[in-house]
Amino acid sequence: MKLSTEQPKILVVGSSSVDLVLNTETFPYPGHTVMAVKSETFFGGKGANQAVGTSRLGASVYFVGCVGMDPHGQQIMRNLVDENVNVGYVVESEDYPTGTAYVTATGGENAIVVVPAANYYLKTVHIDHAERLFHTADLVLIQLEIPMEVVEHTVKLAKKHQRKVMLYAAPASRLSEELLENVDFIVAKSNELSVVFENKDLDEVLRLYPNKLFVRDNNSTTYFNGTEMRYYRNDHEEGSNKMGMGDAFTSGFAVAFCHHNPVDACVKFGNEVSLKVAKIRGSQKGLPCLDDFRFE
């Protein structure tokens, strides 16, 4: 990947949360009780993860989201500020608590229950209040842990200002044809394609969206470049952390794209960023800085 002389400007619209992780030897099944080896607390939420990820990679980042006026919300705000993310357009709600995620982790696999809470209080009017940010953004990042109407409104506003949009389609939800047409890049998990694209075959879906749809499976990425299928893979150690790898890939791809790199270089860098996250527990803790890489 090559770096341009300009600092990328990235607008992230999305979720933030506090992740409560229980490390167990096995997953509990209905009616079953297991003992946790330990519990851990991390900062998370796909939007906040991408905001921190792109900021550490040298971008100037604005984050639009919603937190509660509670201790978790204040902790998230302080953390984002410490990560050089501008939080001037983050809404603080008195009516909803800050979002949380409850994670059971064992053997490198995770079972996750997300409580959106304040993340679902984010409204289209809040996006309108931040419209001035769209004028100068090189790229807008968005995910699906906020209301779909907010996602669609954000994309329309980005298109109004002729901005590029990258959507991480997780947690999986059916996307409208209008949304699919208007976003410029889509990242999706291989095991969720049937939800996002209504049971279409992998190759069939990829060929419909050349250089636009990037399908993730652990730390491999598959896409169609208009001529052939392309496949990048960076193996992570067995049992390593998988939380936040998709957000890390999206962050790396986004920054590489903003530095005017071709798609294959963006995918490769996204995979490299994702691999580093897998080595450290916590969606944000393992996100690398630009100095962690060597560039041409």
C-alpha cells in the first residue's frame, strides 16, 4: 500500500457499546449452567470500532452515534476523545442507556447478544444536524447496529454530497435494492450472505457486484474484480480472538482507499489490519497504528 500526502477524512455513522465478555470452556445450552474462567470488559460497537480503527491508521475521524447519559456512555466518550476521534455530533440520551454486548467466548469462537439501547435512539434528524461533515469526508462508513432508516438516510445524504460510502453489512439484515445500488463498497460475512442477498449463490452474488462486494470468512476475503475471482487470506492462530476482525478489515480498506490505492491493495491492507486485531483480546485493543506497518 502507498500513502498519499493528504490526511484522509472519514465520517463514521454507527454504534458504540461496552462489551462484557465471559470466557468459558464450553458454550452453555438451554437449561445448562457453565462456570466462567474470567470476565473482561472492553469498548466495542461496530461504529466505534471503525472510528478508532481509522483514527489509529492516521485518518481525521468524526463519529456520529448515540450513547446514554450514564457511566458507560461517559467512558465511551472519553475513550473516543483519547483516540483522537471527534465526538461533537454524538448524541447523549437521557432516556436510553448506553448499548452493551454480552459475549460468551470459548476456543476462539464467540456467541454474542447485543442490546442496542441508545444506538437505536439515533434518528435521521441527528444525521441532518451533522450534514456539514459530509461536504469534506473522503469516505463515509456505516454498519447495521443502528436503525435501518438511519442507515438509508445516511447513504442518501452521502450521495447528495457525492461522497463514497462503505457499508459493513453486520449484523446481517436484508438490504433494499436502492441501498445496494447507492453504496460503493459492501463487506459481508460468508455465513450471512443468505440473509443479506436472499439465498443467492456466492459466485453469483459476487459477479453482480464487481469490486464492490467483499465477502469475509475469518481472515480471508473474496471478491470479483470484473474479470476473475480474487482471494486474499491471512491465517490467524487457532483459538485467537475473532471479535472485531470485520471492523478492522473495513478500517484498513477504508484508509487504503482514501490514500488512492487500487482495490486489491485495499483488500490486502484490510486483511493485514484484521490479522493484528486477532492477536489481542478486545475489539479495539488490538487495532494497530500506522507505525505498525511498513509502506513503499
